Amino acid sequence: MASNDYYRTLGVARNAGDDEIKTAYRKLAMKYHPDRNPGNSESEATFKDINEAYEVLSAPEKRQVYDQFGAEGLKAGGGGGRGGFGGFSGGDMGDVFGDLFENLFAQGGGSRGQPRSRRGADLKYETEITLEDVLTGVKVPVSFERTEVCDECEGTGARGRTGVKKCPACRGAGRVQYSQGFFSFSQACPECGGQGEVITAPCKKCSGQGRVKKSVSINVKIPPGVEEGAVLRVSSGGDAGAKGGASGDLYIQVRLKHHSHFERN
């Protein structure tokens, strides 16, 4: 390694607290991670140095030995070095590397977690009412087009159960395992989106999308005294979600028709 000064490696003072050390490690690990620097041997070496330093400084017992006897003291005691993650507690691993890989995959477009269900889009339309309607309140019909779950395949996108097969990439698990140096982690399978299945025979009605466009008409209740430009929300009245996701909302903006004799103050 380039230096046995672990504090210098992480860029922190010798009296740095646990949170400061963890923050410094996260920042450097993100910068020098091999996935961000493919083929760069210098970055890979730096990344290993960073891991070695954090392995020692994040473990109270190892840090105490290091502060008293240096890196040689750790070797004499059988600790430290690049042999693994012996100095990490389970909490450290979940906290630090969970955040690290979440950031990596978020920026890379991948997903760490669940199948790719998505909330449907919100929709916005306008409706006009008269001044008399403002005084009494009114129900107005609103016609528009929205995306709904396909009733032919019930949102699966497949032509019955024979239209799907086990995903060959993840073998039906919905997740795939990766290893990179010291790391071993899993993420939602990019081939099937975490579903564990892939469509082989798409539904003819929705072409495998699981959703179709439909023209609908609903009655929206406008309360008395509504203001010009007011926006009313119809919960779940928007586009249907994908892969079991929640529907979006429908927003209706109220406009007042011009009155030949009166106007609202």
C-alpha cells in the first residue's frame, strides 16, 4: 500500500469521530470504486488502501492497537491487512455499503431493490362552470383519456400463463449476485426487472405493456363557493401504474364562464 498512515489515507485527523471517519470513507469509496474507474489500476489500489484504512479505524479495538503500536502492531496481533472484513460489524456493513451501492446504482440507472413497479402519471384537465354553479355547487361530467390496466391480461402483459417463462438470467429468483474485489452484493435482475419471469408471448390487446389507453367520463363534484382557478384532486383518477404500481391522481382545474350580467368580486 502507499502509506500505513490510515488517518492520512482517509484524510481525517487522529482524533476524528466515528461519523467523520465514516463520511470520509463513503466519499472516497464512491470516488475510487472500480466500477467508476474501469481498467484504472491506480484507482483500484487506492480503493483497496481506503478499505484497509476504514477496516481498522472503524473497529474500536483495532483502532486502539493501531494508535498505540501502528500498523506493525496490528500485524503482530493478527489483525488488519487486506484479508477480509473482520473489523466490520454487521451494522457497519449494512449502513456503509448499503448507502454506497444505493448511490452507485441510482447514478448508473440500476435498481438495488424491488421489482420495477411504477406509479401511474398524474393527469390534469380543466372544466368550466357558471356563476350559478358556484352558488349551489354542481356535478360536472369530465371526459378524458387515461391509461388503464389491460383487462385481457390483467396487467401481466402476457398471453396467459403459457406466455411467460422463468427468467434465464436470474433463474426465477428476481435478483442477481455480483462480486467486485472485496464486495459481494445483489440487485434486482436487469433482465426481468426483479419479476423472476420474462414474457415470451405478449398479450395481443396491450402488446405486452399490461396497460391500454381508454376514453373515460366521470362526474366530478364541484363544491359551492369554489374559487376561479381552484384545483380539485380525484385520488387514483389518473393513469394506472405499471407492474402493480399505484394509479396516479386526476387534477381538475375550475374555470368560470363569463356571465353577461354579473361578475364575481
